Amino acid sequence: MTASTSKPNKHAHLVISILGEDHTGVIEEITDVIHEEGCNLEDSRMSVLGDTFAMILLASGNWNTTTKLEKALFRLSQNTDLVISTRRAERRAPGRDSVPYDIDVITLDQPGIVHELAHFFAARGVNIHTMITSTYTAPHTGSPMFSLHMTVEIPAQAHLASLRDEFLDLCDDLNLDGIMEPVTH
């Protein structure tokens, strides 16, 4: 094999998902393994949900280092309460035929909000790239509130003004306070 086609020299990506009991130092444990195996942490999302720590991340290295990382993460999961799964992945090429928009919604908490929004965007060929939701108690009224932030990828050929009007109509129908703005960062 030539060096250009040999797997050991190929740049590789590994998607890692981790669940476990939340405790101080859990991120340090995980990042230590990634660093020790010679890989780079490229992207990550982490949250504590209830009493459970949840993280998903993208690590990269060459084929050998990501293989070593997979084995080290397996050992970590065997020696802790962490549930770790991995999957090989390709780095996603930036979308040149879409326009990124941020969506923010706040409303009284009610079942089905995420489903309605996901259906709305899917029906229009809009991909949801990232989504963060949370519930909280309104400070003065004590009402259960729901907030959502997502970044979507709108097809470049879409008529943005019409899509924004349809989104605002949906927000009115569902009693949501919503905004849709171009990504500026």
C-alpha cells in the first residue's frame, strides 16, 4: 500500500456518546483519555439531565490513534458507570446550498412543541442542525415555561420571507413567542 491510501495515515473522526451519573471531574476523565491517546476534541455538547451526565463529541486523529481511543474508552466504560458508544464518521462538508438561521421559541410548557416545530421544518425541506431545549419556572408567576433554540439549514432556493411568515403564523397558532434570524456568528 502507498502512504496516501494506507489506513494508518488517514485522518479519522470518531463520534462518541457518553451517559453516566453526574459527578465532579467527569469531563476531565473523558478529555484525559482523548488527550492521552493523541486525538483532538473537535466538537462537543454536554448537559446534565436530571442526575445524568450526557455528552456527545467528535474526536479526530489518524486511524491508529482513533482506534486506540476506541479501546481506551471501552476500558473506561468497564471501570466506571459511564455508558460509552462510538461510531466512525466523516467530517461533514459545509453546506453551500443552504443558509443557516437561528430559531428561538419561548412559551408555556406543553406537550408536542418540539414535534410541531420539527414537522414544520421537515415538511419544507429544512434540516435542523442543532437544537437545545429546556424547561424552567417563570420567576413571578411560577408557571412552567419551555425554551428552544435551534439552528436550521434552509435550502438556498427557499423563499425566506414566505418561510418566515409561515413560521410566525405557526407560532401564533401554537401561542409561541418565536423569532427566526440569520446566523451572524
